[in-house]
Amino acid sequence: MTESPVTLITGGSSGIGLAAARQLLANGQRVVLFARNVDRLASAAKALDSADDLFTYAGDASDWNDVRGVVAATTDRFGRLDNAVANAGYATHDGLDDGDSEGWRHMVLTNVLGPALLVKAALPALRESKGRIVFVGSVAGHLNTAGNIYGATKWAVTGLAENTRLMVTNDGIGVTLVSPGMVETDFFAPVGGPPPDRTRLTADQLAASIVWAIEQPAGVDVNTMIVRPVGSPR
């Protein structure tokens, strides 16, 4: 069995997750894509065209049974897990004063509980491999914005990343929080697209930062990266 590293990416069927998968495969890694949408996963697999090195698994990042299921399937398929990327997340694009409170529930569970479940499920395998955990946060998790509940979930991810690092650093596991500014993905699709006057990163540019963190030499732990497009005011 090959000893090439294995990376599990939640929210991996599109956008940043898919771009990171493409780059990791090109660098000789094996990749597991985990996402809810079966059709998107099938399209991603077809686009990546890496049958021997790619595995897809459908499930909900906020569901414990699904998350521990994908970790178990990963180690069954590839024999190891070296990196776990907590990328799944989305915004309801509304505010605390006039937003849809019912719509917040799954966003909070996906954005906050999801990364925590991934850590819990992946930890035994990562202790064995001395691997890495990457949290995809947001600039919104470092800056306050009036009424922004999505931003509050990303503040939680910022705290979760450091709390995780403190827990696992003596196990030889690295932890990186990658907090992007605005990225060209389908993040803004529910509200008709991004603000037209805002500078944006491409998904490939942000993915390159994730891959860089994953591929740091053993013993190097890059903890927090805020990645903005040049010209961004926030």
C-alpha cells in the first residue's frame, strides 16, 4: 500500500474544498471529499479524474454518525489519515435583528459543531500519523460586524482552533486556522452574488494557502493565517 499522505476535506465538493483537493492530488496526496450533495460529489470526482487516489463520502458535517463514518471509511480505504480540513460552512446572509432564526440553527451546527466533530472523530488517526488539522475560518472571525451571526460562528472557529492546538500539540499534531477574506465561490449565491465592488481571492489562491499549511515540514506548526486579496479594506 502506498505511503502517500491522506487528507480528508469536509465541504469538499465545490469551491475552496474542491480547489484544495485538486492541488493536493497534483502533489501526490490521496484525498477524501466529504459533502452532503451526492450529485456535486459525483461531479467533483469526475472533474478530478483520480480514481485510485480519490474517495468521496456523502454526509452531513454536523452529524456525528456521518463524521465518524467518513473517518472510519477513510482509514479502511487508505489505511491512514494525515490531515483533516474542516472546510464545510455557509452563511444565511441575514442579521440578528431581522433574520430567520430557524435558518440559523443548521448554519451554527455546520459552522461550529461540524469542526468540533471532525476533530473528535479524526484525533485517534491523527495521533498515529502526527498529522495536521486545518480549520477554514474567516476574516469575519477576527473583525466585528454589526448583527452578523455568521461572523459569530467564525469567531467560535477562531477560538476552537486555538483550543484544539493547546489540546493536541503535545501529541505531535499541527493545527492551522486559515481565515480568508472574500473568495470567489458560490458563498454569495443565495443573495445573488458578491458585492460587485469588493476585491476577491480565487478559490485556487485560498486553497494554495491551505495546501502550504498542510505541507509544512514535520515539527513546524503554522497556527493562524489571515489571507486577504490585495486591496481589501477588511
